[in-house]
Amino acid sequence: MTLKASAQSAMSYEAAMANHQPTLIEFYTDWCIVCQKLAPTLSSIHQEFGPELGTRIKKI
């Protein structure tokens, strides 16, 4: 699974912390095996909780 951040979804750290919503900041790179293994879990978390809580996942 490959995850790519886009400029459209870019948000500064300060803005992410100031929104008072649950925010998960993920440090991700395509070559990282741990990142690749966590990607499906993080995607599930976002799908399950994102719409209800306004949860955001930011990939850096």
C-alpha cells in the first residue's frame, strides 16, 4: 500500500493542534517497512472514527 500526501491536504502542525479535534500525525515514508505495515491499521482508524469525531490523519 502506498500513501501519498497531497498539497491539498497539507496543514501546518500549529493548525492541526489548534483545531481541538483528535489528530493523529503520522511520520510516513514509502521505504519504511514499519510504516507500510501500519498503513492498513491507520486507514481503518480513520475510516472508523474520522466521520464521527472529525479525526484527521496527517502524513508527514
